[in-house]
Amino acid sequence: MSRILVIVQNLAVPFDRRVWLECQALTAEGHQVAVICPKDDGDPPYEVVQGVELYKYQGYAPGGSKLGYVAEYVYSFLATARLTMRARRSGRFDVMQACNPPDIFWPLALALRAGDRTRFVFDHHDLCPELYESRFPHGPRLPYRVLRALERRTHRTADHVISTNQSYRDLALTRNGKLPADVTVVRTGPDPERLRRGPAYPELRRGRRYLATYIGVMGPQDGVDNVVRAADVVVNQLGRDDIAFTLIGSGDCFDELVALRDELGLAGHVEFTGRAPDELVKRILSTADAGLSPDPLNPLNDLSTMNKTMEYMAFELPVVAFDLRETRISSGEAGVYVQPNDVHKYAKAIVELMDDKPRRLKLGQLGRERVERELAWSYQERAYLGVYRRVLGKGRARRALGNGQAHRATPGAQPGQVVPDGQPFDAVPNGQPHRGNGNGSPGQAIPNGHPSDVARNSQPHQVAHQSEPLEQTGG
């Protein structure tokens, strides 16, 4: 049984849905998993949830300035290093997985590699240099160059890189010098069994005929102000009083967005829920007629996958989005695409979609089918676990060679196949894909069970948390 350390800085686990799905996949495969992350409100410093050890530190976010980010990341690195040493007391880690942002944990990977021969997997969630450009479009170039250097060092330190989409993979190869065999795309796919449309709750339309909804983070780069300004066009310029807007989530811009709504006289049409309980989120998405992806065109958004778009699709909602490269790849025929950053055209697209029920239903159906056939987490899970089979196979082979362990020939074995302790597995020489799982059929990549989601409640330790199922947590 292998021991795996997962490091997250920007969200608590299991609130970070992608990381929680990954942890559940690893535990279902038989691995021991420990996570280091910041605390959410009311979280204990240590607990075990569904077999996953959670080591948590008090988060520190002094503000959205450039110096504020530096202070936050220095604090987070030191807190993570301290908890890494604490978690290490229970035994060495076979693999350390770091999830960004930020790209600062490669020194911990080097330290664990030097002491324990720990392998390093980098789970690339965000493009930090592009994130800086998007938040500070007229800022100095030095921070951008520093972020590029940190990104490059993280990639080159990693034994394997997990990219959330093909655009990120392309950058790993071209900008950061990784070999194609060492980069795997694993999308943040929704779970179609858990995320599906239920009965509508007409009262959530607040007396209006239609409901458009947004769910996600409300930061400077997320474009939620575009929804508020589009609502102003819909209500005050186009005279449509029959469309309600419900915006779910929170973030750095939450207070500014509420103030903008009130300034435009939209309090009766635009509702902000903040972070909402799972059941309310599911009711809203089951009642809504369209899902809004207002992310503007900027260096980050054009190359990033917006998880909310796929979750709208899981709830059979057509997606109204600006025409961004990766958004179009994700949504496909389930989206209505508008010239980037044109709020007036975005508002008109919302109105036209509301007035065309057959089109809404058709786009919603296409989106749901795409989730079930291509984007669901069950498909992504296979690629994710394949990364670990390969990385762990390489690590065991190198440790065996380093220990001077004799290798016995196995009938039918291929050149380079290493057999420690009589248990055959592939050493994966020369970057070739892993072809076996150690004790099953060659090429077998599906564990005996798929990760199940757990319910968030106030019970401590072994009682499950609910991982927030929907896109209140990112992109």
C-alpha cells in the first residue's frame, strides 16, 4: 500500500471538489492519502474523512494586493512545511501531489525526494502568470517573470504533470519543457449520477417567468459584473421584467457586486445567495432556464476550463458564454457564444434563449449527453489513476535498483521489467505507458469502486463532510 501526500493552498478539502474526487479515487485504489490544506470555518486541525487524513492550518489572506499575495504564499508555504513534517512522522510518502495555485511547493518535493525518494506529481489547476496578468493588466513585469520562473521550476521538478485541459498540456510541453509522456490531461469532470436535474421549485423564480443563474467564484477575473450589467440591459433597456437572476458563490468582489446591483436598481431582479447549501444549489440549478458563464476574454480565461459550464450541462442547462477557446471546447453544441466582453450582446443572447424554449431544451439535452458520454469524472478518473500507476511503478523500480536488489527473470517478461519481492510490475522504461496494475490484467485501469461523495454536516472526524458538489469552488 502506497502513502500519498496531497497539498492544496487555495481551498479547503473536501470543499475543493476536484481534489476530493482525486482523494477518493486513490483511497478506492487502496492507497493511504493525507491532505494538507487551509481550514474552512469550523474545521478541526486534524480529522479523518472517508479514510482520508486531513491536516489543516489557519488560512491567512491579507488582501488582494501584490504584496498581500506574497505574504499569503510565504505564510502558506511555512504552514504546509510544518504540517508535512508532522504527517511524515507516520511514515514516508511514496508520492507528493501539489495542486496550484500557487507554484511554490517544489522545494518540499525536492526535500522529500532527497530524504525518502518521494515522487512528485504536479496537478496544474491554474496558469499563475496569466492569473497575474488578468488581475493586474497594467502591473509591473517583474512579478510576471517571477511567476513564470516558479511555474517552470515546478514543472521541471515534477516526475509527472496533470493538466486540466489540452491548452495547459501544450504549455507544459512548449513553455516548460516537459516530455509528452510525462504530461496527462485529467479534466474536472462532473459526476452525472449526483449532479442531475430534479423537480423545479417555481418560488425560486421570485414571481418571474424565467430564471438565469451563475455559480462560482466572484473574483476580478471571473466577470460576474458582466452578469449584473447584462441584467441591467435586460431589465432597464430591453424592458424585460420576466427574467430573474440568481448568483451563487462568493469571492473578493462580492461586496462590490452587491453594491453595483443596488446602484443599477436591480435588487428586485438579481439575488446574491453567497455560499449556498448543497440542497439549495441543486434546487436553483434544477429550476433555472440557463446557466451563465460570463468569464471575459483575458490571458487566463481563454486557456482555462470553467467547471461551472460542465456542471450547468449536467443539469441540462444551456450555457451562455463569451466565445473563449476552452469554454467552447468544453460546452460544444450546448453553448450560446457571444463576442467576448460585449455585455449588450450577452444580454440579448439571454433574452433570445429565454424566448426559444425548443432551443433551450435541445441545448440542455446535448449538454447532458456530452457529460454522460465524454466529460464525466469516471472517464477522467481512469487517466488520473493511470498517472499514479506509472509514477509508483517507476519509483519502486528506482528504489529497488538503489538498494541493490536482485531482479529475477519472469517468464514472458519484457526487457526492463522489474520484479521486486517476486511481484511483477512494469518499470515503464524509456517513458513508455504503464501496461499493468501490479496484480490485475495488463492495462487494467478501473478500480473496484468509484469514489462516492460524502455529506457535509457538523459531525467531527470519521463522519463525512459534504464536498461542495458545484462550482462555488472555482473557475
